[in-house]
Amino acid sequence: MNIFRVHFTWKEKEYELKALSLDMTHPYFVSIKDLVLPAENGVLINPADDEIRKSFGGVRQLMLPFQSVSLIEEFTEDPDAKRTLQEAPKGGMVVTDRFTKRS
């Protein structure tokens, strides 16, 4: 299953969305369907992920003008799903039990 990461500008802000379906057959727009939104984590809240969920959570299809798209990446699997516990996500923090006492 391929996954696309689309970088674009909207309302003078840079966004990055992941989707399972991408259509560029329209002469002026990039059509993005089946959005893959960031998972909601109850402990840590990433403001960027929260804004993406609020802005695009109910969207079925997104039509972006070609001029607003800066980069489209295609992966065979989700690149963010490969993170290990030791690798901190961008702007995040990883808590481990490395220094806790063991009985």
C-alpha cells in the first residue's frame, strides 16, 4: 500500500498531509483522497497535529491548486510508523524507564 506525503501552503502556512490516494489528472488541481491524519495521543498534544485534525478531519476529498503544492513524496509504507522508542519524533519527547529502579 503506497502512501503519499503532500507539502503545501494554505492561508500563508505550510502544511504536510498524508494520504492513500492522489489524483493529478485535473489540469489545475491535485486531488487528495483518503487522508491519513495524525493519531490522537492522550498524553502529549502536538499543536501542529491538532490543527491538522481540526482543519482537515472531516474532509473527504481535498483539491489543492498546483501552485500551492511544493512537494509530493510517495512511500511504499508509512515512514513515520518506523520510529522506535529511542528515536524522538519531531518536536516531541520520549519517556523511557531506563533510569527507574527495578525490584
